[in-house]
Amino acid sequence: MKWRLLLDFCLLGLAGIAVPLAAQTPQNEAAMAELFSSEPQFSLKCRLTIEDQTGDTKTRDLSITALRTAGDKKFLAQVTAPSFLKNLKFLRLETKDGTGTWLKTARGTQRLAPQADPESLFGSDFTTGDFQPGSNDWVVGVSDSLTIVLERPTEPRFGWSRQILTLRKADHLILRSDFLSQDGTLVRRYEVKAFSEAGVPSHVELADLKNRRRSTLVVVAFDSAKPISGSLFLPGSL
Amino acid sequence: MRHRHIVFLVLLVLLGPSVGAQEFSPLFSGGVSAEAGDQPGSLHAVVDMGFDARWEALSGQFIGGASLKEGRPTWDLTHAWLEFSAEAGGLKAGVWPDGRGPAQFRSLVPGFTTGSGTEFLATAGTATPPSPGKVVLKLVTGEWSWTGEVSPWRPAPSMPDTTSPWFPRKDVPTSIPGLLYPLRAIRTVAVPSEVGWERWPVRSELRWLALWGDISVGGYHGIDTQAFFPLRLIYAYDPNLLDVFDLVLTPRLSPVSMVWLTLEVPVAAGTLWTEQRLTKDRPKVAAGYLLVPGGQTALDQNTTTSDVWEGLWGGAYSLSAGSWGQVRMWTEASVYRDMGTPEKKAPDFTAGWVGGVSWEESRGLGSLDVLAGTPWDPVQGWLWARATWNWMEGRTLWLGVPVFWGAADTAWGQFASRRVWALGTTWDQ
């Protein structure tokens, strides 16, 4: 079974619309970037470990489900353990008519405005902003035969003013995403740390280097064959 | 009765793993909070235990436990429900707390949910709106959903204990013309929760939830969820009889009908919402007293009904403070227009405002909340601040301080002289 990486979780708007490579621009290279599998549907279970400056850790077991149909992308992440956090959910719907994002926390379910500032996901270093559609100002960096490197300026008030994205050329899998401050210091990094035997990422890390903390995701189960119902992704059911 | 509850709860937890669930999670939670000030303080404690489980399309949750509220122990099943989920919707039956709306404590689900502002303040925002057991049928097709609810019980009227510092004493007269003595003793009367099937509350709501926003229309018919406690004055007071009270508060269970329209739209970096609600035959106090027939020397406060329009407009905005966390702001303005009664045609109009700012550390290590509200006229209101520290995973320590202002004969001003603070801890496993 061929599946590419995880992490529809972060980092870019994922248009996922096939475009002939020859016609690709940096913008749509970025838009095609994949963090989880590019299969039409998949579900996975993973363990999120959140480590703070002192080395203390917290863990959450997550269930992540994604479904793609013509022009539509649906993504649901929910905490399955510990039990008292079970109601935490993140839902993102992307259709030809627009995009909607909902976050269910202990304070209730809230719809996130399209231009809302990013919020932490489940207390980790991953944020809702990591799912927002990518901008159109990517430029090609130093690429080689295996990777594509893209760069873009970012909103500096979040602590970084430049993002450098490294994609695997063959499948546009995100291998690394670096966030640099105005003086060029690396302050945040997403990186694939390990791959499974099938050549897909099984361990990824998002490090907040400025605050010396990090969040890691280790995939424990992946299934792209089991049918997934579209009713899982109804905001009214959160 | 209490022992039966305990045995039931223990059985639930012990037998839980053997019910053949695909997923089974035991749940334990506890909390202690103390409320103190210039009046006698009170202690609240809650210990809950239970489990949730899933069997294919069926899931359920059973949580109950003991609580101590203002010195009185109670035993409750707070969550006891079963839900069947299918592609086209689901059916859920049992007891569970209703969720709150986007403005943190104002529910956008009129109908069954009850709750009072004083309860919210007294528990530093931790109070869960009580809800009676009910059956909910939900049908979903695409962006449309329809929800129907019915309950064999009435919503519980909410009134703080007469000894509570949150008891609304400004609404209680201290003397009555014609009586030679001041009113001293007060008691409230509990009413049975069962109602006849012909008075079962029913609720129906049609919702369209699209990417651009969501809109819903709904209706409710049943007992009014706004607590209404008309007074009964015991006229022939005998100070030698300890069981005789000057004043008795009995909740009036009056049926009302309401319809509403809600709209929520994300705009740029924020969210806007509105709710418009019409209520027919809401009971209220009228001038004068009526002699209670039947021999007892007592007077009942006169009551009447009127139709009411409630309008609410709100907005929320969330701002990232980077690794420092998140700042959320929201505000709501509301109007309450009493359309008048057969005796008094002129409508009454009141307006109010509530708003809040909260900061939450990016890792969820702590939060600060400040909420405030005022009815605008007369000048009175409340402000409430709470600091929360999540010192360990699932362990929380919080401190809440409410402040009130206004004249002593106003709804919030009556609490202005009170210096109250609340300290609490919660534990989840």
C-alpha cells in the first residue's frame, strides 16, 4: 500500500488538485504540498507528545481522518486519550465554495474566522494556522534532483518573517519547514524525523526553538482502505 | 435512596469493562471550591465517576457522583445517556448537561436549558446549566439538520438557597402594609419534576450550517425556563410556631411558547451572531396581592402574562500573542421588550450588555478571564475575574473574584456591599 506522509496537519493550504509538473509554478507546488497521505481517504491513529522547556511531557492520543472528493477536502482530528480531553476536536472543510474551520475545546465549539489568528491545537506547538491556505508569494529556492525548496515572507508578528519549505520532489511530501526570524535565526522547525518501511513518515516533530519546546507525532496505525463516511465531518455533529 | 445511587454508580464503574464495549474509558473527576466574603462562606465539593463506552454505532456515557453545595449533600447522575449514530443523524436519550453558546455562558439554545446569572457568578463560571432528561432526534442531510426534543420532565427552576449570599433579597419585601411586624423568615418550596404528558416540553429546530455561516429557526412549547417565583405571604404570623413562615416562594410552572431565529457569520478575523426570540405568555408579577382561598390566611402576589421579544447581537475576535498564547474578546448587546399586558398596554424596554476578555497560555498552562455585564439602565453591573493555573495535566487551581456596583435596590447593586472571592481546584483523570 502506497501512502505518503502524514501531516495534513500543518503547514500549508493543500489544494491537492493535480497539475502537470511542467506547468507548475512555485505557488501551486506549495499548494500541492502534503503532510499526510495523498490517498483519497485515510484514517490514522497517532500519539502526540508535548514537551516543555523543563523536559516535562504531556501526551494525547489522536485519531485523524481525511476524505477527499472532487474538489473537496475534509479533515478531522480528535483527541481519544486521556479520557477527560476526549471532546477536543479540530475540523476543517475545504470545498470549491470556501473553507470552514471549527475548533471544539473545553469552552465549547467555535467557528474560526477565515482570517483569524492561529490557535494552539490541543495544547501543542501545532496551530490552526498551520492549515490555512498558502499565500501566492512563494519563490523557488535552492533545489536539487530530489527536493524542491520554496521560500516566502510571512507575517512577522507571530515571531518569524520567512518560511522555507522543503518538499520531496517525487510526491510533494513536506520534508521540512523552517521559520526564520527577521535576523535569519531559525525559530520554528517542522521536520520528518523517521520514515516507515514503506518510505512514508512515521515520526514528525514541530520544534519551537525560541522557547525550547517541541511537539512530536508518532503514527501507530494507518488505514487508507476502510471506507470513511462523509457524515463524520459535519460541523453540527461536533 | 442515597444508598441506591451509590450502589448504582459503583456497579456502573465495576461492570463497565464487561459490557462488551469496543472502546471503554473510565472517567473520574473532582473539584472543591470555597466561597468567602463578608458574609458566611460556603463550600462546594463534587466527586464524579463513571465511564463512556462505544459499541459500533451505539455509544453511551454514565457519570454520577456526590456533591456538596452550600452544606447540602446531593447524589446525582449528571451524564446518563445512550446515543445511536447513523449516516442520516442520530437518536440520543438520557441526561446530559447542555453546552453553552459562543459567548462562553450565554446559550444559543433556548428551550430546555436553564441557569441563572448569579449561579454563574457564584461558581466562578464553572456552573453547568442543569437540564432535564430528554430524548433528542437529529436528522442530517448535507448542510441541513433538524433536531426534535421532548422531555417528560420540566426544566428545573433555578433559585439560590435563601441562606446563600446570592439570594436576590432586593426582590423580597421586608414589610407589608397592614402587617405590624417585619418579614423575617423565608422558605422556598420544591415542586415535583414530573409533569403530565400533555405538558411535556417539546422543542424543534431547523438549522442550515454552511461555510459562510449558519442560520437556524426553532420553536419551543413547555414550561418557561426562566425561573418565576411569585411570593406568598403568610398573613397570620405566629412567632411561637417555628414551622410557620412569613414568606413562601413557590416556582410557578407556566407554559410558554417561543420561536427564534439565530444567525452566525464569520467575518474577516472575527465572528458575528444574532438571535431574535419571541415568547408568548411569559408570566410576571403584577401589582397587588390576592387572598388565598381555602381558609389559610395568606396572600398571593398577583401575576399576569405578557409577550416578550428578546434580541441579541454579539461578536467575537481572537488575537494571537505568539508563544504567549491567545487573547479572545467577545461582546453581546441585548434588548428585552415586554410587549405589555391586557391591563397595561405600554411596552417595557430594557437593554443589557455583556463582554469578556480572556487570555490562555499557548500550552494551556493557565488562563485569565475577565467578564463584565450591565443592564445599562439604571447604572449597575458586575465584573468578574478568574485566574486559572493548570499545574499538572488534569489538575487545576483557580481563583475567582466578582465585583458588583449599583444602587442597593437594583438586580446587581444588591450585591455591591459583598466582598466575595472563590477559590477552587479540579481534578480530572
